[in-house]
Amino acid sequence: MTTRILVTGGAGFIGSHYVRNVLGSHDGSPVRITVLDKLTYAGNEANLESVRGDARFAFVHGDICDAPLVDRLVAAHDQIVHFAAESHVDRSVLGARAFVRTNVLGTQILLEAALRHSLGTFVHISTDEVYGSVDVGTSTETDPLRPSSPYAATKASSDVLALSYHHTHGLDVRITRCSNNYGTHQHPEKVIPRFVTTLLRGGRVPLYGDGGNLRNWLHVDDHCDAVELVRTEGSPGEIYNIGGGTELSNKELTSLLLDAVGADWDSVDFVADRKGHDRRYAVDHGKISRLLGYRPRRDFRSSLAETVAWYRDNRTWWEPLTAA
């Protein structure tokens, strides 16, 4: 029996990887996917070009805050995988209204439609940033939420809201919280593609503070594999952390990127730290490994080299985005 999945934000970085991976992994036709995407600056239809001719794929240009549109789409689907979000922390520091609208109100509109039409499963994609900075150890799914940025606060709000629909109404909500993603097709506002594309053009890159902020890195395809495990084998009302297993300081990451493009530290400017910049994120993904068999499979250094090579070879994809 075919499962009809509505993927919100499916033209973005992670969502488009998920769509391509799922359609590519099912040889028969057990799934049909409709992407709903507003095509903001971070959404790119070119990310879905390889699946556009697939009879199991459809694209709808629209906003998750458009309640009538959402209602019509949810009525025609069995499950939702909800990637759509405003996600750039720097932008949220400058102005949080769009983040509240999309991340909180948009999620509520989707949840209400899911409840109204007795949707089967609602997978809500969240972030490790909801836990706030972790000085030592790792964050588990039962840790309190201590978001620091407006972005993280809106994601924490949507997490709690989604869980309330499970606890109050019995809606099958499953939440994932991931580490920093990297890979191809990522908008150059994010650190890895920003540094790579800037350095490839001979520019200078900014490094916040002393460069000592620590992040755990997760390849986007490992993330998508985990999301699919949660969709197909996860349990209602559960939260699953998804980690990549590679922790680096921003300074260490910068060094690797400089080496990858043949640049040196003369191309780096140390700049004032961002407001509310969390020192370290780190999640414990033991739960999803133990219960669903998740393991991050991509080697960081070789996958980073492949990512840099993709940006080097696909300037026509990113140059229009950096010119905007």
C-alpha cells in the first residue's frame, strides 16, 4: 500500500536530500511525496530537479502558514515530515518575527490540520540548539530545554507544541533533534558553504570570537537516514536525538576548510562574537541507536572533501545566491 507523505520545506537543504534519498531508496512505489515549500531565499527548486520526472513526486509552491492550502494538502496525505523552518541564527538575532510566524504558527497550523484529518504520523524536525549550551557531557532527550537564540526558542516552542498534540489528542507526533548538518546543496549563509564559497572567490572569512565554540557535525545523508528510521520505525510521542559523532571547534573546522581550498590563515578575520553565542552543543544519540539501529556512516574528513569538491564544481548553483 502506498504511503502519501507531505514534506514541508522539501526544496531546502535537508528536506531536498530527504526527498531524493527516499524516492531513490524505494524501487517499487510504496511512497508518494508532495513537497510544500514557500521558496524563500533558502528554498531552491533546482534541488529537486533529479526527481521532477518521478511519477511519485509532486511540488506545491506555498506557505505552511496558509491554513486553507495546508488543510487541502493534509487531507490528501497519510503522513507529514516537517522540515520547513526559518533556521539561520544570525537572522533571528536581527529580527525574530519571521521565525515566530513560520516555526511556531506554521507548525500549529500543520498540527491542527493533521488532527482534523486524523493523520497517521507527524515527524517534526528540530535541533540540538533547543538544549542550549552544554559545557560538558551530552544532551539527552529528557534534558530541560534552555534555548539561547530567538531561533532556538521558536524551535523549542514548536517542539513543546507538537508534543502537546500527542499528549492531549493522541496525534502520532515524533520529534528529531539533530546536530549541525553539512553536505551539498546547503545555502551559503551557513558556515561551511559560506567559508568555502567565499574562499573559492578569493575572499576573506569571519571567525567569531576566539574560534573556540564547539559543534558536533552530522552529514545530511546520515540525518536523512535517521529521519526515515523515525518515520517508519519510531514510536508516537518520542524524541530522538541525531548526532554525527564528530566534534570540532570552529577554529579547527576553519583550518580544515582552508586546507581543502588551498588558502591560509591570512584569509581569516577574527570578528566580535555573536550575541548569545552558545559555546558548545553535543547530543547523545544512544536512544535512536539502541532502539532503531541508527549509526552515522559517513566519514567526516572524506565527506567534507566531497562537499568542498561539489561547491568547487557547481558554481552555477551557488553564485546567484551569493550575489543576492
